[in-house]
Amino acid sequence: MDRIAMFVLGAFAALTLAGPTLAQETRTDTGRAEVYKTADLLGKTVKNREGTTLGTLDDLVVDPHGKVVYAALNFKEGGTVTANTSKMFALPLKSFRMADGLKNLVLDVEKGQLDKGQGFDSNHWPTMADTGLLRGAGASRTGTADDSKRDELRRISSLNGMAIRNDRGEELGTVAGFAVSMPEEKVIYAALAHGGVAGVGSKYFAVPVSALKCANPTLRTQDACFILNANKADFDNQAGFDRNAWPIKADDRFMKGGAGAAGTKTSTTTTEIRKE
């Protein structure tokens, strides 16, 4: 199987947390939520604006800078999420919108277009989105296909659980998922889970993607990790965010020189996304 990249070659991390379906959000003038946890996106049922079930959002493909290159739609040809036959389509994330109180995503595309479309080989994922299937669009892709970029891309689901260490090899925590802005098509921050046992008693910190870099000191896949310029004591002695009220932006303590270098934590207003 041709898998999109073994690890991200740059600054980046992720955030999918087991637990209540809650997060912080920004809103447009119409009140639509902008920022979501990956737990609220991946596996979500996708419908078109006529209410026809198209399938599910399978994954997001990201580049080293945290840009979401495309969202992978698992299109169910039978019109239900349990249909046996399916095709994969690479579509811009901003073409989706959340609806029905987090129950569904809506995509502005006719089912007939997907029925006729070829989709992509699930064993060979593309390096760019296809916009040609969207209503009002011509046959086109966003950007130019470049297979040399393939090793720089990663499925966002594959980053969950990756270790985060400092440059001295101390383990600071693990990646607990991503906060993603759908309209901006970018990862806002990675949630670092520090301490605790199996997620119980952990503290959570919103780490900006620019503060993380990928490393693999042994060149073994299982040892790939993210490096953060911080001390373990910084996490032991400082408060994280409430796992039931995720912030809308990254913690600026991590912006300059690590967790203890940027001074006082910036306060953020919390608003919970409605539960299903």
C-alpha cells in the first residue's frame, strides 16, 4: 500500500481526544462554527444540500506547515454509510460545512457527479484536491500534481498518539489530536496530553504547529516523534486547558522558546460546540 508519508518533515502536530464532543469555536457573522476537533470531523456522515447521504469524511491530508491539502471523502455508492461499494474523492476542506448540530457535514455536490466520477485509488493517495466535482466548477484540481511532495504529506489520523519530546529526549507527552479551521483549511494547534495514566489525570496544552518539529533519531518508524523546546517541569508546574472546553487558539506560552519562556498564559473565551 502506498501510504501518504511516514512522518511530517517539519513543524506540526495533532489533536483527537476521547471524551465529550466539546470544543472551542470561532464563528462567522452567521454564527457558524469555524474550528473543530478532528474527533468531530473524521468519520462524520456527509450529505449534499438536498439531504442525500454521500458517505463519510475519511481523513484529512496535511502538509508540513499544518495546511489541510484536502479532505478525503469515502463515497458510498449505495447511498448509505453502510453500503458495500465505495470510492474515494480528494476535495477541498472548505467546501464542507458542519450542520445539524454536529451530526452531519454538508457538501455542495450532486450525487450523480460522484456516481460518474472515478475517484482515487485508496492505495495511492493524491497530492492535491480535485475541485471539478463541486457545483459550478470546471474540471480542475487545486494546484499542480507533484509526486515529489508525497513524502511531505501525512494523513492526520496517523499522527494521533505520537510522542512529543524535548531535545534532551525527555518525554513531555503525546499528541491527543488536532483543532482544525475548516474555512482556513489549516490546523490551529496540537493538543499535547501530559501526565496521567491512559488519559486519566492528564493535563492538556494547545501547542502551535510552528513550535513543533519532526524527528526520528533512530531512523525507525516506531521512534518518530515531535520535538518541542520546553522543559518537563514547565508542564508539571503550569495549568493546561479543560479537556471539555478546548480553546480557539494556541497557547502563546509555546511561541517563544518553550512552555516557560513566554510568560503568562493568554486567556481565551470558551464556547462549547453543541453536543449531538
